[in-house]
Amino acid sequence: MWSISALLAFALLRAPLFAVIAAGALLGFYHQEVDLAVIPIEIYRIADTPVLLAIPLFTFAGYLLSESRASQRLVRLTDAFLAWMPAGLAIVALVACALFTALTGASGVTIIALGALLYPALRHAGYGDRFSLGLITSSGSLGLLFPPSIALILYGIIAQQLNVGESVTIDDLFRAGLLPGLLMLVLLSAWTVWANRNTALSSTPFSRREALAALRESFWELLLPVIILGGIYSGYFAISEAAAVSVLYVLIVEVLIHREIEPARLPAIMRDSMVLVGGVLIILGVSMASTNYLIDAEVPAELFSFMKAHVDSKLTFLMLLNLFLLALGMMLDIFSALVIMIPLILPIAVGYGIHPVHLGIIFLANMQIGYFTPPVGMNLFIASYRFDKSIIDLYLATLPFMLILLLALVIITYWPYLSLALL
């Protein structure tokens, strides 16, 4: 009760999230007469995790890409190869947003960076205003399941620290996200073709010359995932080493080859990226300390006993889990949601026979949808600000896309083979 009361009181006072979690853990351990040195020890244990280095490095690389004209080259490339298809420009937008989010790790950045390019292009090509808004807003979070997603890495770190159920590696999570992520892209692409079947759209004939020119222009960015994933799966790089290589590579490409980022701007970009990383890491550290208290107090075991007493079906548990995670995705950013809820949810899910890797894909798929789920999905407000549209317009615009992704979520949830096939 001490911990719960502290959490509620500090939350009502709008204290920082890490302070709320730390206060709850401190009072909980104090109540159990446990030495409070356990908290800095736990923070040190997290800091000593080798794979943790991947988070700041990949984040910095993502910020560098977002500050360059990589997004424009990516849009040109996908446009050159896909725009000739029925509703090709809409599919271009989906693929470009997914790739950009996977590389940068930030869905809001995708809406801001690519929205300025794609929204006017969609409107000029004949797509409706509501359809264009819904497409960009909903596709801003696509890519969280594709490597080298920072969210996948963070889930893997937390799952490894908990050591519940079958072992989890970052490599496994990278593989597991591929097919579910592609399923979402395919279903959304099919919907865009169907929704615009009777709309007069301007299309661009395929041009081999333009395709080769776009390929040459984006050659260096295209090599990045090949180097990272090839190095990881060949066994040449560990995850943290791949992250370091990605930073060095992006620095060389964007500063020395393309010369789109001046060396004088690097400290400011580094500072902005590390502010985000610092917030994530301090929340992760105190959350792991809080998790130790919850385990000592047998909270996960009690929650599992309660769930088993009221929910005896794995399928029902998964349905309730999805509803809970969708609501969570509306209210919390993905990093906070991961470090707060995974220590509670993972032991319960394993008790129901759910593979930890499958749970990670379910969790992140829900977070993708939660980002633009009414009434308070974060991407709705970012898009409202970016395109100067009312939030009600965004609600209506994203509804069809949300329903399509909910269908994908049902398939991902109840067909675990889709997530585990490549392991």
C-alpha cells in the first residue's frame, strides 16, 4: 500500500515519471526493511548491460538521419519503384514512413519530416483530404516492428533482465518483427487500393532512368540496414557493435559524403538525442529497481493467481491484454510503457504459455495502434499541429486505418507462428 499510495500522490502532483517510480520503490523497500542500497545497485546492473549501449548509439544515428535529407531521398526511391502501381503514391507513403520510423525510432518525427513531402503530393495526385490525413497519421508509427527499432531493443533488454520463460535475444526480436510488420503494410496497401478504386488519380509511369537515378542518390542510406543486419546475422557484429558502426557510417555519409550536416551542428544534435536517451535510461533504471520490489512482494504471482481465478482461457487473456495495451498506448509513450508494464505483464503471459518473443511483438503492435487511437493518441495531436487540422478531423480520418490495423493485430495475437516462424 505504501508504494501504491506514493505512486498516486506523486502522479497527481505531476512529478516526473522516474521520480514517481523511484519513490514507490523506495517506500516499498523501506516498508519491507530492505537496505535501500538495492536501488543504486540495480541501476548499476542495468548500466553494466553491454547491449544497453545500442540505445544511445542507434538514437543518435536516427537523429542524424532525420536532420539530413535522407527522408527526401527515401521518398524519391519508393516513388520511383512503386508510384506506377494502382494507388502507388499511397503505397509509397506507407513504405517510406515505415522505413523512416524503423531507422529513426520516432513516429512523431516521421509525421513531421515526411508529412511536409507526402501530404501535398497525395493531395496533388487526387487523393482525398481525409484519406491523405489518415494515411500519414496512421503510418507514422509503422516501422516499430522492423529492425533496428529501438523499441525492440529495449523490450529485449527488459526481458533478459527479468529472465522469465524462454530466453529472449535481440536477434530473435529483429526476426520476429519482420512478418507481422509486413502483414500490416500489406493489409494497409490493399486497403488503399480498394478505397481509391473509383477515384481518378494521377499516376507516374515507371521510368528506368528515374529508378536508377533514385537508387544512386539513396545508395548510401540503403547500405545502412544491409551493413547492420548483415553484420548481426553473420555473427560479425554484436548489437552494440552494430550500433557503433551505424553511427560512424551515418556520420561519414551525412557529414562527409552528402555534406548535409555541418560539423558545427553535431553537438546540438547529440545533445537533443541524448536528452531523449537520458530520460529513457533513468526510467529504465528505477523501473528495474521497482520490479525487484514487486517480485519480492510477489505482486506478479498474485496478479497471475487473480487472473487465473477469473480468466481460465489463454485466448480471453490475450483479448483483455490487447484492450489494456491499446488504452496504455494512448496515454504513455512507448518507452515508458515498456519499462513500467513489461515486468508485470511478462510473468503473467508466460504463465498462460505465451512465448516472451511473441508477447513483445503483441506489445509493440498495440503501441503502434495506440499512438493514433482516439481520444488522446499522441500522433493525432502531432498531425493536428503539423497539418493545422482539428483533432475531430483526425479522429475520422484515421478510423479506417485503425480498423485495418486492428485486424492485423488479431492475426498477430492469435497466430503466434507469424512472429515465431523465423526464429
